[in-house]
Amino acid sequence: MGDFNEMLQKYVDMEYEELVGVAKLALPDVLKACRAVDAEHDGLLMLASILLSALGADKKLSAKERRFLQDAVNLQGEGIDKLVGLYDSQMEYITDRFVDTMPNEIATSTTILVLCLLACDGVISVEENAFIRKLIAKS
């Protein structure tokens, strides 16, 4: 338990720019895995499902999380709004199924990407904490 909380704190304590850099390193592996199951949308729908499931954990999108999606994932304001509008429990189900089947190295990259996203506003809520735990447990 202590190790998990220390890991979360490590990400919360990172500078925003460092989180963006770490996420950009993890993104190609995650996107490649997303493309394998979502070729029709070039992996973007699956990636959106993962990111929105993480953001949906506490039902809030902070200004820093919005900025992070722009800086790290290259989504723009209108695109973010459209994606947030699409979020529903089905996306969380799809994400769960995806995580259940991905190899460990992709699960690690996915967890890192999600950690960076959720830590970028300097706080990981109880709900976000639970989502990360679930993600790690499946990997």
C-alpha cells in the first residue's frame, strides 16, 4: 500500500512539463496497441476510451487535464469537448476489456500515460486512485 501511494505521489510531485514528456514517451506504445484493436479509427477511439475512462473516474476535467490532452496527446479544445461528450459507461467497459488482453509492456505504458494525465493537476482523487489500482491489477 505504501509503495503504491509513494508511486502516485512521485507523479503528483513531477513538474507539468516532465509529465508531458513522460506521457509522450509512453504514447506510441499505447497508440500502437490501440490501432491493433481499432484499425477503423487508427486507434484513436480506443485511446480516447482509455483517457476518458481515466478522466471519468472522478467525473471532472480540470483545466490542467484539458491542457495536458492538448500538450501530450495533441487533442485540441473542440476535439476534447466532443470526446468528453461521448463518454459513457460503455467506454469504461471497452477499456476494461482492452486492458484485460494487453501484454504487460503495453499495460505498463498505459498505466504511465494515465498516471501522467491524472497527476498533471497536482491531485489524484480517491476515484482516480481507484481507477489506477484497477488498471494496475489488470496488468
